Amino acid sequence: MTIGVFRETFGNKVGLVPSVVQKLIKRGYSVLVEKKAGRKAYLATAEFEEVGAKTTLREHIFEQSDILISFLPLSDTEIGFIRPGCIYISHFKPFVYKKVAAKLQEQQIWAFSLDMIPRSSIAQSMDALSSMSSIAGYKAVLKAADLLPRYLQMMITSAGSIKPAKVFVIGVGVAGLQAIATAKRLGAIVFAMDTRPETEEEVKSLGAKFVKVEGAKEPTEQGYGAPQSQEYIEKQRKKVYDMVVSSDIVICAATVRAAKAPVIVTKEMVENMRRGSVIMDLASDAGGNCELTQDEKTITHNYVRIVGDSNLSDAAVVDASTLFANNVYNFLKHITNKEDLKLRLDMEEDEIFKSSCIARPHDTVDNE
């Protein structure tokens, strides 16, 4: 079985790194890497060749590979070049990009989206969403600190004392927890809010204060926040208003699986924030938690900067590529046979297989 790795068209990461390529070759795979695939991730072509990969042109990846890997999906045109029966592993975000699954299905291929893997103990080593969210939460605070025209920590100087900045984190998933931890390490006063009551202890364990709103619906079976009632949203909004307008930095990281991100920070709230404050919206590609967010843009509204960036993991491209490559390796071990490295079709009912598989050849559907 031959694995092909593309040079990314839309991002900076690379689907595999040399250390993981070496493990795959030891397992029995052949690996083709597009020339200069790792350049944006600070990896030289020679580094892939040294561990046994062959480097080649893009068209040869399509022609010779049984398994294709890219962090972000190929364009619709290039998806049309994939041979039927191939396995394609990527970070498709099918709930955000609604048409991608249908396009993949047209090609009669197996397509697996690593951001769709359920959050369970056995799946942790394959969960690309968690891997990237951890980096995003960390970088969100660093970027906000750079944009904020104030200190984050308390400073006592001969010229006077400076109060610590106040950071408010909305959504205490992987990204939110990492944002809390990072903001605390930088000396800020941190508050956090989530609809899931069990997150309160996690927030407190990191030294932050939990902002509680009673009456939230239970989280989904996969551990994601559930859509909330209008009554709860109104109560939440009043509490959020007070927190947002008194904060220097707001980190928005609240998402709902298979749905548009809830709008939590309104235009009115932004207009009552202190000048120079910063909002980092990590849910921007799903509509954003801030009413004014524009995906992949930084805008200024009433002297408040609003950063819409759901791909902040690119800011730590070396580590992000390594984590994603490890996710891919562990996922391949899970869904393929050890002997012939082929797809394990006996795993159709496996939760990880089912959740991540967003397209399959027509004949496998007909035979079920």
C-alpha cells in the first residue's frame, strides 16, 4: 500500500512529518511525498528522503497512491482526480463545508475526516480536532496579548502599579482550557463560562473563576455542548454582557457539533467594551460566537479588535504538523489490517470508523 502526501494548497501544515513517515515505512507502507510539501512547516525535502520516502510531482501522487493525506481538503477540481477505491484522510469539517461529502462520494472513494472522530478515551490519540484546538487556545491568548495595548500581568513599578488584565473565555473545551492555562501563566485574571456543569471543576483547577448560568441542557453523548433553549440563552446573555464589557480579552471557543456556532457576544456588548480590548473568535468558520466576526479577518469596531481565526494552529505549524501526523498514524493503525494494510471492512460498526467516514464507494453501500 502506498501513501501519498500533498503539499498543502490552502494552509501551512503538512499531512505527515519524517518521524511518522519512518514509522509507516517500518509498518510496511511505501510513502510518496510531493516535492516541497514540508517547506511551509520548516521541513526540507531531504528530511523525508532520509527516512525512506520518495519525493515526486503532484500528478504522480494521484496516479500511484492508495491512501492520500492532506491536512485541509483538496479543491473540488483536484478531488476529481482521485482514483475510485482510494482512501483519503483529511480535516474536512463536513458540518462547516456542507458540499464536501457529496463531492467525495461522487469519486467512489473512502474519505475519513479526522475532525469527526468522537471524543472518547480510545480515540484520543486520533482526535485531530483536539490536537489542533489545544494549539489554537494557546496561540489565541498569545496573539491577543500582542494586540492588547496593556500588560496582562500585574506590574508594580516606581512609576505606579498596573492592574492585571481580565480575560474571559467562552467555551471550555480543549481550546478553552488551553487558553485559560496560558492566560493564567501570563498573569491575567481569568474567568470562564460553559454550558456543561462538569467543566466548572476543570476551570477552577486551572486557577480561573467559573461563571455559572443555571438551567443548561445536558451535553451530547460525544461530550459537545448541546443547543440551548431561548430562556437559557437570554439568562446567559445578561451574564455574558457584564463579563464582556468588563474584560480586556475575550476568547470565543464555543461550538455546537453539526450546527452553526451560537452568537454569544453581541454588537451592543462590543460597543460597550473598553477601547483597545481584543476578541479572539476561534469559531469563526462556523459563523462565530461574536455577532461582528468575519472569518479569516481582523476588524476593528469601536476601537475593539475582533480576530476571526479558526485555523490558529497554523501559528505553531511545526508542532501542529507533528500532532496531525501522529493522529493519522494512529488512525491508520486502527482502521487497517496489520497483515496486508488494507481497510478493515469488519469495522463498519466501530464508533471511530462510523463517525469519521464521510464517503465510501457505492458498491459498499449497496452491499450493506
